[in-house]
Amino acid sequence: MAINFLKYPPFGKEDARYTYAVGRIRVLEKSLIPRSFFDRLAEAGEVADYLKFLQETPYSKYLADVRDEDSFENMLIAERREVLKTFDELCQDESLKLKARAKFDFHNIKVLLKSKIEEKEFDFALSEDGTVPIDDLKQIFKDEKYSWLPEHLTRAVEAGVTAYYEAKSYQDLSTAVDREMYRFLTSPATENDFFAIYHRLESDLINIRTFLRLYNLDSADQLKNYLLDTGYLEPGLFLSEEPDGLVDRLSYTPYGKIYEEGYRAFKESGSLRVYERLMKSYLNGFLKETRKIDMGVEPIIAYLYFKFEEIRALRITFIGVFYNVKPQEIKESLTVVV
């Protein structure tokens, strides 16, 4: 196991270009919705009360147009677009701007591959927040001119197509594209690249989750097909251990308590909800490390990811209230630590 840090790896270096940007981020951070408010939203009882509570937040500017689940999702998309616009304005490194939007490009690749295989349109699932305009992307797929894509997306298309036709499985297709996405996100663009480190940590935690899920399905023999190769832990670790044995092996890593507590809850309930909350809390803790930085791009990246998490938490709480899910169950899915 190639891990030489106690909790989080070191990252970044001072960069005076970002002095103003960090000051602006510190102001924006004050408007992030705290966990206590999400608990209140989870207890709203009905959508009308939920929206009334939301009037107390910066999202109030959207609420005149929110009527149902679809219009609420449109609100979240609009806010995400605003956050990405702010990131583009404050970030002075083009390679990092590309990474900030990469997940939306890879998502669109998966949607269009499925569309091509099934000969159906899934335009409703496409995101406009990637770096390649949707119309251009659709034309490239129509003409099968995949070499016109940026190299990292060309590789994703090739990997997805190969995986699908070998296994006739959309899960395999999705995993193959995700593997290329994490290879792109973890390729260092700068010294001590914060993006790369964050996604290496995430890769390890995703592999642990995959390990538990497949063992629970008695499909451990399929592990090698679904593991990411972009974490700090060697994928071979998961191929040579049983779930109980991994408790001891991971106890010497920063993931030890996350795995032990998550695995214990998983054995008791059959649900990965506790593990996923612990996983997100660990990653959010890494983002909070940027609050020690006064000059550097890292606080801007962290703010972007905190906003993504805030948007996710709003989606969880709204859908939970909309479908009358018990407040405690909604809260157990929340990971916001701001």
C-alpha cells in the first residue's frame, strides 16, 4: 500500500495570482448552507414549507419558478451554471477550468454512447456544463468522427465501446468511461495538483465501496472489471482480501475508521448509506483543509466542490420531502459539513 500520509496528502503551493480570488471566495463561503439548515429542510413535512424555508437562502431568487420536481431540478442546474461561471472568472489556469467541467463531458459521452447503441435520443439527460457544446458533440457521434474530440474524451469513447461489445453491459460501458475520467482527473496539471489528489482519494473510497457491494452480491470474481486504477491503494489489495480481512489491512491507512464503521453498518443493515456518508465527510474534510490557504487556487476548487455538494443535498432533501420520506432517513443521506 503506497500511502505515506496520516490523514490527507500535502497539496499546493503559494500563488500570489489568487490573492484577490481567495478573498472573494471567503465572502462567498459565508452564504453556503450549513448542515443544521439541511436538517430543518428534511423536517419540512411538505413542499410548501420546504420552499418557505428556502426563501431564507440565496436560492430565494429562483423560487418564483419552482412548482414541481422538474422546475426544482432546473433551479439546481441554473445555480450550478452560476457557480461554474464564477470558477471560470476566478481561475487563471486553463487546465484546471477543463478539469472542473470534465465530469459533465464524460457524462455526456455515456449518454450518447447509450443513445447510439439503442438508436434512441436521450437529449434530456445531456448536460450543457461540459467543455464540448452539445450540438458539436451530437454531430461528432452522428458522423462517428471521434478523433475530433479532445484526446481524453476520444479514449473514453473507445474504452466505452470496447467494454460494451465485450460484455453487452451498460454497467461495463459506464465503468470503462469512468475509469478514463479518473485517469484524466488524476493526471497532475500542476505541482501538488489539488484536483488530482482529491480524485485519487476519491478513487480509493469508490474502490472500497465497489468491493463491499460486489461481495454482498456474491460477485467478487467480477471485482477486477470494476476497480479504478487511479487511487493510492493498489487494486490488487481488493482482489486478495475478504471483507473482514480488509479491516486490519486498512487500519494502517487514513481510511481505516471509515471502512470499519461503514462495514459494520453494512453488515447490520445491508445498506452502504453509512459508508457513503463517511466517505463524503472524509472528502469534504480534505476540501476544508484549503481554509488554511491565503494565496492559491485550492480554495476556489474547494468552494466549487462544496457548492456541488450543497446542490446534491438540496436535491436529496427536496425529493425526500416531495415523496414523504421519513426525515431521519433523509438526514442519513446528507454529508454537508459546512
